[in-house]
Amino acid sequence: MISCADFMAEIGNYLEGDAAVEVRHQLEQHLAHCVTCQVVVDSSKKTIQIVTDSGSFDLPDPDLKPIASEIMNKIRKEHGKT
Amino acid sequence: MGDFGEIPLDASSVALAVFRENYGFVPRLYRAQSSLPRLVEAEAALASAILFQHTTLTRIEKESIVLAEAAGRGNKYSAALQWQTLLLLGVSTERLAQLTSGDSPAVSAPALDQCLAAAWASFICTLAAGLCVDPDFAPPPLPACAAARAAPGIYRGEMNGSPDGSAFAFFREHLGFVPNLFRAQAARPAVVEAEAGLIASLLMTEDALTIRQKELVMLVACAWDRNEYGLALWSELLRRAGMPLETCDRIAAGDIAGPDKPLLDFAARLSAGESDLASLREHRCTGPQILEAIAATALAKFLNTLQIGLGVAPDFEPRPVAWPSVENISNLSAEQPRPTDEWVPVDPDLETVNAVRSGNIDAFEQLIERHSRRVYRTLVGILGDPEDARDAMQDSFLKAFQHLENFQGRAKFSTWLVSIATNTGLQRLRERKPLESLDESGPEAEETFRPRQIRAWTDDPEQLYSQAERRKLIESNVMKLPAKYRIAVVLRDLELLSTEDAAAALGLEIPTLKTRLLRGRLMLREALAPHFTRRGSEVAN
């Protein structure tokens, strides 16, 4: 039976669904009886979901137009357009 | 209920006022979509034009049609909402029971309004099934019968009705013609205008799914509905956007491969009446993306029901498609490797990129508008500073323009652009913050992570805060991560790049990227835990 340290060494692949079948089987055996690792897995999955759904660092619409215009002005200037 | 935005809609929302005025409250079906207010507003406008505004049918007659259709489809959510609505409008429970048991509502008005009500039923039933919304009220008993369908061809009038009206301007401007389906509704310009509004809000935006992805969802939904009209229309629109008709035919027949497969499988299942939200979650689709997939499927169902009811002739030659069947669903769900010469999605930017290369410099502005959010997020992730990110964003787009000839199309344009932005950001970071290096090649893989926060999280942590609060919380904590972890998290969990693309953009080996991503995620987990743990939960042993 693997230890919590072993589990934590493989948790990245486990969360990504990349763990080999045999390794995954061992990890799940460990998870079945280890509440700490269950909590870490569950909360890590929820962390990823919350981050993905957060819409963080979105550029506000009012900021977009002036930036796009400035870029286009520079491009047109470079190409001798007005 | 699926989590697509528990936040309340803006108090100034017109949609809120429409629903409150006509239902007395805001049904869960619409509250569940509040992460995309543009969609809810467009749906409210369409509900208003079809159901709430005065036409030759009374509201009770129209709501009765919706109830009968919802009951015929066995859709508990919609049946419960319609039952309660009609009850409040004064319809007796005896009559309501007749309607839910298959008794057709008696109407004596133009069939167009009847078809519109049936199409609306199709729309909300698909939305409710897709979103897995709990009913607002206890559902009435429903018969165990097959889905009711509008009889085809009951209306064939006004096919040439005044396509010059302002309601048609949208279609002429964006499609270059007015499809027969909308011409056939010339007697209801307010409805056509609301339909155009929903199409614009849902299908012509790029902030969740791409336009191409949504058009493919429409195509698949039409194929599963065996709707020749819709299939010919969406095939033609995809062809105009650069997808070969043969590819459209193959996808319509259920032969789907490529990165959009999970999305299109979902649309196929939902068209067949089954919602598999978990599969999209597993494939890392965001809430707004899932919501758009559901809404696009519902819109296809709406238009298909309307077309069948009105008996509208196709605008284009029907496609010779072998209709997908239930067997295709099981095939779709199997993880079968496909040969690499199978369909590879056409880069939606390729046409615009080629236009710029051919000398149409102004077309580059479209690329800026489409991708500025992605570029900005990437740069904030690297630089950790919004002002720096805005500045670096200009540099990135200028570099992309200058090197556009070097873009060879091996990756999608958006991926290529993110690589340029990443390099621009990394260069700036090295110049401005030499101490915060991304290049440390320390023994990351050997670092031992020991979780300190080991209290169980609440089952539904996203319900604890509004979307604005969550966003603030995530942004402040992502900013606190060391740069090398922060950028890995931003590229994978916010930009949703694949591991391979994120590693390539950063010039890292895949194992290094994976290690940094894991460390970033676990550090974030530690930082977020105090906000999401169950109250009074025990510390795990």
C-alpha cells in the first residue's frame, strides 16, 4: 500500500487523468481509506474548477477599443496609411 | 441545478422586469444562465414577442400550447412552470390536467402563432434538460408518452412576405439573404427581430465558444433532429466560413473527431434528450461555454420545430446525409483513436489572416478584437500587473502583425499569438524583474508538498460567493503566486491551453510545465481553503 507522500508525488498526473492504469489503481486504493488525501484531491479539483469558471483577468470592454485603435494607428502609420 | 451563474442578474436588467411582470418571479431556468446576461436578455425579448405580447392568440392559448408540448416531451421543469403560470391566469386544474394528458389546446388563430408557441416550448424544454434545472414548483403528473411533435406543413403562407422590413435587415447584413424560415414569419416582425437578437447574442459572440463551434453545434442538433432545412442552412454557413461541405456531411452523420468532439457529442446527446454535463466538465469546458452549447442546441430545436410547423422549403440544396442514429451515440462516447488525416478543425482565423496578408490591413483589427482578452490574460499572468499587461499587449499584436508572414498554420492562429504574447511578456519580466525569474531550473520535481489545509471543502463552493467576489478572490491569490507557477496556472486553467501548447509557449519540457502547474494549483488550494471549507468540519486524520 502506498503512503500519503507517494500519493502526493503522483497527484498531478492523477488530477490530469494522466496516471498509468496500474498507478491509478494504487492511488485509488490509497484514496479509499485516506481522508486527508481525499480532501486534497476533492479541494484541488474544486480549485481548478473555480479558477476556470472565475473569468479572471478579463479585459473590460471599454478598455479594449482604445487599445485596438492605438495598435491599428501604429500599424497604419508604419504602412504609410492615414 | 447546473452551476452556470447563481449570481443575481443586474437589478436594471430588462429581462428581470419582463419575467417578474409576466411570471411574478424570475424562473430558475433564467437565473441559471445569469453568467451570460446577454443571453438572458435576448431570451426575455423572444419570450415577450412570442408569449407575452398581444397577437391573435390570447396569452392563455399560447401558454396552453407550451404546457401541452412540455408535457408531451415529459419535461418536468417546463410543465411545472406552465402549469403554475396558467393556474395564476385563471385556468382550472381540470383543464390543466386535460392539457398535460394529451388534449390539444383549442385555438382558432393563424397557425404561425401556434407554431411559435410550440417552438418556444421546444426551446425551453431543451434549455431545462441541458441545464438540469430543478423545477420552480412541484411538477404535475405527466403521461408516459412519446414527445409530441408539431404536425408538418400546417402553414405555408407569406413565404414572400415583405423581406424589406427592418426586422430582416439583420439577416441581409450578416448572411446576405433572408432565410425562408424568417421570411415565413413576416406577419410577426417583432418575433423576427427578437429571433435575430437571440442569434446575434448567442451565435455571433466569441467570448465563450467560438462562432464556428456554435455553428457546428447547430449543425449537429439539426442532424439529430433529422431536419433537412437546418442542415442545409448550417452546412452552407459553415462552407462560407471555409469548412468543406463533405466535412459538414461527415460531422452531421455522426462521424466526429478532433478537439470539438466532446462539445459535439454533448450537443448530439442533448438533441436526443440526454444532458451529460459531467463529460464537458471533464473536458475542462467553462460554465459559459457549456451554457452556450446548451443554448445553441435549444436554438436549433426552436428553429427546427418552427420550420417543421411552417413547412418552410430549404434555402439550399438539401445535403445527402446518412442521419445519425442511437448507434452513433455509443460510437461517439467510445474513446476511439482516429487516424490523423481525419477532420482537423479549420482555423476560424485563417480567412482573416489571409485577408491581412493580401493587403487588407484593416482586417487585422478583427483579430485584435477576437483575441485581445486572451493575450491580455496571458500577459497579466506573466507580468502580474494590469498596466504592464496593457502595454505588452500592444507590443504583442504589433509583433504578430510584423511576423504574420511567418505564420504557417501548423498551430491555430490563436495559439501562435499566445506564444508571441508569452515571449513578449517573458522578455519584459526578465528586464523589469530579474529577481522573479521564470527560468529557475531548481529541483522542482523533488520538492515535497505537504498540505496544511486539510479540512473538507463545502460540496458546492461556488455557491458561497457571487461571481464578482470569486473573481476578485482568484485574481488576488493568483497574483500572489510566484511568476513561474502563476503563468502555468493562467495558461492551463484560465486560457485552457493544452499541456503541450502551454509547455511550447513557455519553451518548457512537458514534465517541467506539469510540475509548475501542480505546484501553482496546490498553492492556490492552500490560499483558497479558508474561504471554501465546510463550517465546523473536522480536520482529516
